[in-house]
Amino acid sequence: MNRAWLRRMIWSYLPIFFIMFSFLFFVFFQTLVEQNNRNTKDASKVFVGQLLQTVDVSLKTLDTMMIRELVSSKLLSDFFLASGDNNVYLNYQVVNRMLQMQHEMSIIDSYYLVRYKDGIVFSGMTTKMEDFQDIAFIRSQQHSKESHTSTWSSIRLYRELVAQKPKSVISLVHRVSVGSDADGLIVVNVSTASLRAMIKEMYNPDQAFVQMYDHDNQPLFFQNDALQSGKVLATQTSSYSGWKVESGVVNGKIAAGISNLSSIWLVLGFIVFLTGSIYIVYITRKNYKPIEELVFRIQDQFGAGKPSLGRLAVDEFTFIETAINNFAEQTKLFRKEAEASATRKQKALFRELLQFERGMHAEAIDLSALPQHDKQQVFVIEIDQPEQVFNQYKSRDQSLFKFVISSAAHELFTQNGIATWLEWTSSLQLTGILFLPDSASDEAETICERITAWIHEQLAFTVTIGLGEAATGAELTGVSNKQALEALTFKAALGHNRVIHYRETQQTATEKATNKHLQAIHRLIQHFRLHEENWRESFDAMFSGMRSCRLPKSEIAELCRYFVAHMDLQLSQTSKDYYEVWMSGASGALRQIIEEFDTLDELQNLCCATLTTYADKMGQLYSSRLHHQLLQDIRDYISHHYSNPDLSLEYLADKFGISAKYISQLFKEEFGENFLDYLSLLRISEAKKRLLEQPDSIQEVGEHVGYMNAATFRRVFRKVEGISPVDFRKRHAM
């Protein structure tokens, strides 16, 4: 791609960038210089203040020392009160004291004491005032109208002897008056050289300069060469000594010149900035032409009346971006619609294949896209116990698990050369159509078993696969699908985590006889209601019968609902205490278990636990009754003598010494039925065993269980079982 326009834009704006950068640089430099000048001035002010404070402190210290000495020292008072020069010891003491003070204050250069009354000047040696070399200064101080007791002189030249070379000093003068006619002066000279040395230690002469003037504006400290190249930045005058200090930086005039020069550059930079702005406008308008032409072309293409683009015409790039986005969105929309349409067609074809049945025309659906095959077989993978494991995961994780299951199934079939078409037909069922060649028609069940095993090992849940019969031709695909779904209805009886082939669910009418299961239910209710210990055997027999018949889940649930309803009815005829305990706990719990169970084993275990709990409660109630042992003895007697044709309420009343009416009442309260019904059930139960196990005639069987009249036996048997003894034996002999 030729990027000429890009290069053109770059070379158009680079000069402007450099110009603007230079302008900003000079602005920054000017700001930096000004900031540096302000910092230098502030630093100079601080330095001048510190320097002046240091000098003042030294001078004040000396002044304070002399005042303290005058106030507290008797030695100086004695000197000014004395007269003549013959007091050698006093003079010696004064000399020692002044030397001590000179040692304490290193800035003291020399001193002398003036006593007016006898004109004596003492500086370590006694001299007449007229002969002293500093007589002029003494006279000026003697006739001074200064009211202060102590003053600092200006810079002056001082020498004590004629032969000495004068030196520059400043003098501290204290006027002394210790009594009448005892006036004088104490003059302490401070060398200006010592002050200069002290000041030089406080700064670097190569970087800064200092000028110090006394109160008569005489220079105490002066750097003439630095002043010529430097600029005074700070000035301060001492309130104590009246001295003035000036300070600045060396080469300060050069820095000021640079500052002035940067100001010139600032003006030039502003001019350049203005020129650059004009140039930017010109270049931008020139480079805008291609964009403007592109906008016009898009407007011509879409039409000026398009509201989706015309409203954005103020912002050209947004206008162009919107146009491009519209193109992209339309393209994406067309692509999504095409993909969605293809997916819908694929799923529609899949549903049509699953619903395809015998009698429909193959031309009704398009089978051209299906793989080459000889047979078709449908399998359905269903997730086991979803409420316990699978539904506990988030929807995102569930989608991932579904993808894993479908991928595993597809890969295992593909590895064995079997083409498959998989679709999730519900939230828990993955339906697959296998396109089998004749060579692989028997491999589907084996591969399905590998799928269940792999999922059991790799995932936290299991699946059960329903497998229909292999069908030749598309018209039998729907039949195979129905077979696979029907096979899954038997997983309650056959168990989870396995493959259930449709042929396993096909049973004879004898195996599926409902009457057999109803008899088992009645037997369980009878034993349970009568508090017999063998009710658990009847319970296990009922579930074994359902398991052996391989009933679908719906039939198992229906039989269990019948059991609970019939138990409600039977217990409602017993003692009120038994019925209330049953209805308050066991009945509702059993109904909930029936609605929520997943496998027959799970149903059996939960129902057994519930019935056991209720049986224990009933046993406690039964044992707490006063007639508990009496009824137990009567039941035991009946179970051993039921074949006695004379067995009746009157017979039992004579046997146990109670009234027949009371026995009948106890039977009704405890077992929910009268004595005759109880005895009939017991005799018919034994009669059924003999009919099936012994070749005796009907008359003989009746006599064995206590019915001497065959007609009576047949009538009672039909009442209890619903059929005659002969038909019962025939039916169960088949």
C-alpha cells in the first residue's frame, strides 16, 4: 500500500512540532531563569541576615561583657577613683583583667582606660593624655553630646605609640562615672581585619560577594572586582550598629543579561507561535480536501435524506466511521443470519429425522446432507440425578460439561468409523443419530458403554444411555428414537450409569401382570397393619417383584402411590392413635419420596427407613396398651389353630375367659378389621399356598384350612381374591 498521504501529513506537521517545541523550550528556559533569580535573591536575603546577625552578636557580646565588668567589677571602680600613677598593684590587676577579657573575646585588638581627673591614659602602661597618640579620638568623645554610655565608632586608624604603624579598627567607647570627679572612658578597639576574616569564613568569594559599610558609609568589607561583574541582590542595615551589608552573586550581570536575552527570545517565540498557528490552519485545510471529497462521495452513495448518517455530518470522521460501521454491521448481520438459518435448518432436519415414522415419504425431508450409511440408530444420553450434582453447578459450568459430553461421544464414535449427529434436545438429554455401515452395526452398544465409563471416571456425575434398535431407512429413525426414550424410562428399575437397550425392556404379559404386584402390596399392608415382624419380608418381596418385571418409572410410582393410599384407608379403620401417627409423618414422607426418587434401589431404601420409623412408633403405642399381651396371645392361638372349623369369637371367649364382644372390639381397634375378616385372610393365605404347592382337591384344601363346606370355601376365596380357587390354580400354573 502506498502511504504517500501519511508521509505528506508527517512532513507537514513535523516543522510545526519543532517550532512549537522550541517555543516551549524558551518559555521553560525563561521560567527557569526567573525562578533561579528569585531563589538567588531569597538566598541572598537569608545570607545577609545571618551575616549581619553574626557580626551583631559578636559586637553585642563584647558590649555586654564590658557593661557587666563595669557594673560588677570593683577593680575598674578603684582605678577611676584612684589618682596618680604610683599604684602599681592596682594597675597590674587591671592589666590582668583586661588581658583575660581579650583572651575571651578574640576580636579585641587593644584597649585603654582614660581618667579625666588626673589626665592619665592606661593601656598596660601609664601615659599622659597629652602624650597619647589617640588624643584626638579621646577629645572627640570627651566633648561628645552622645547620651549613651556606650557607642561604636566608625572605622578609624589607631596606634598607641609613635613608632607603631596605624591599623584600621572600630572602637567601643564606654563612658564611666563612678562618683564625683571620677569620670573617664574605657575604649576597646576591634580590628577590622578580624571581622573581615570572620565574614570570609561565611561564604565562597568565587560564587558571591559581600560589601559592609559602617554607619558613616565607610567600607568595612569591600570586593571591588566582584562588584564590577556582580549585581547586588540583597541589602540590610543593622538596627544595633547601623552597619549596612550588601550581597549578590559573582557574574550576576551576565545572568541578568541572559535573562534579558531570554525575554527577547520569548517575544520571538510568540511571533513564531503565531506564525505556526497560521501555518497549521493552512496545512490542515489543504490536507482536509481528500476527507471532504470522501464525505461527499459517501453522502452521494447513501443519499442526503438518510437520517442515520446525515445527523453526523458535522463530524466528518464520525460520519465516515458510522458509514463503515454500518457496512460492517450489515455484513455481520447477514453472516449471523446465514449461520442462524443454517443452524435452524440443521436442527429442523434433526427433529424431522427423529419424528420420521413409517408411512411418511422420504421426499418430505432433504437427506442429501447425511453421511453415507446402511442403517440408522438413535441413542439418548441422559444425565443421572441432576438435582443432586449437575444442577448444583452454575449455568456456565453446565454448558461446559455438556460440551465435554458431546465431544467425548463424538470422538469415540468417530474413532470407530461411525458418523454421528448430536444435538441437545433438552437440558438433560443429548440425542444422537448414528449412521452405521453394515460392518459396525453391532458396535454401538459397546461404544455407548465406553462413553458411560469415561464420563463416570472423568466427571462428577454419571449418565445413562437409552439405545433404540438399528433401523434401515429414514422412515424408521423416529421409531428408534421412541425406543431409546422408552428405554430410559426403565432406568429406575435397571439402574444408573449404564446402557439400556430397548430389547431389554421387552417382557411378556405374565411378567408385567399388575395383579401380582397388587397382591404383594395387599400382603405387605396386612402384615404391617397387624404389627407382624415379617412385614419387611413382604416389603422386600414387593420391590423384588417390581425389579424382576423391569417396570418403567411411571408404573413403579403408580404402584407405590396405590400402596400409600390403601395404607391410609386401612389404618383409618384402626385405632385413632395409630392413624394420627401415620398421617402426621409417614404418609406425607412416603408421597414425597415417590415424587422425587430416581432409582428403584433409592426408593426401596428410603421407603424402608420411613416404614421402620413408623413401625417402631406403632410398636411403642401397641406395647403401652393394657390389652397388648392378651391380643398377642389371641393372635398366636389363631395362627396355630386357624384350621379348626369351630374357631369363633365364642370359642375364643371361652378359651381366654373374656366376652366375645370385647374380643371383637379389640380386633377392630387394633387391626382395623373384625375377627371374621382376619380369620378369613389367614385361612385364604394358607389355602393359596396349598393350591400352588399341593395337588389336593379344592374340597381337601378347604377342609385343611377350616372350611368343611366346599361351597363356603369357594365363596370366601372369591371374596378375598376376586377369583375362584380353580381359576387361581390355573392362572398360576401357566
